[in-house]
Amino acid sequence: MANTRDSHSAMNRIEVITSVERRRRWSRSEKEAWVTALMEPGANATEVAKQAGVDRSLLYRWRQQLAASQEGLPAFVPVTVAPMAAEPTPVSPRAAITIAFGANVRMTIEGSPDETTLANVIGALAGDRRSARAKLPER
């Protein structure tokens, strides 16, 4: 025979449900708005969650879901177009020109001197500046 005293004492509380409480559905745009608010500089997750009326962990879950749904999509990054820089002048490798004037005089010029400088140096060593300039081809 079952113990009747134990079965009667288990039923001392009754809960009556008068309405149906449903889960709140959030649209994607609402989730994006709250996640955007969460990502603002200086935003406090607890405060954003209170404003949204949700738990903080739900905001983080939405952030993960939104990030996962955007994987593989091209991301746009702000770009600033700067004016083009002047083309750098090509630097020729270290060069040297050696000119022999007779058996005992030799001149070595390192680097890439311009035409005028070269003509002046050769003219000075040859003893006639004007003739050295006149002998260089015009460009």
C-alpha cells in the first residue's frame, strides 16, 4: 500500500500561468545597432546591455554571429589618396672616369658629374677652357 501522507505533502504549492510570455525576437538591424553601440570607443558593455534590455552575454553572442556572417565578404577600409610623389631620379652606380694626359698626368673623376663640370675640368687640365667646351657635343 502506498503512503498517502507523502503524496499529499508534495502538492502544497500551485502556480497559475495567466499569460503566455514569448521570447523577444530581435531583427538583424536592431542587433547591428546594439553591436555598433557596443563597439563605440569608451562604450561600457553593461550600460549598453541595460539600454537594450538584454544580458551582456547576448550582446557578445550577437557580435560573434554578425562577425561570422560577414566572413568571406570583402571588407572596405578608409583610404586617403595622397598626391603622387615626384619620381626619384635614378642613382647610377658608383662610376669613375679616368683620363690620361700624356705619360705622367692622369685624372680620375668619380661619380656622375654634369656636362658643364666635366668640360670645365678637362678644359682646365688641357689649358684651354673654351676649346674643351666647344669639343663636347651639344644635347
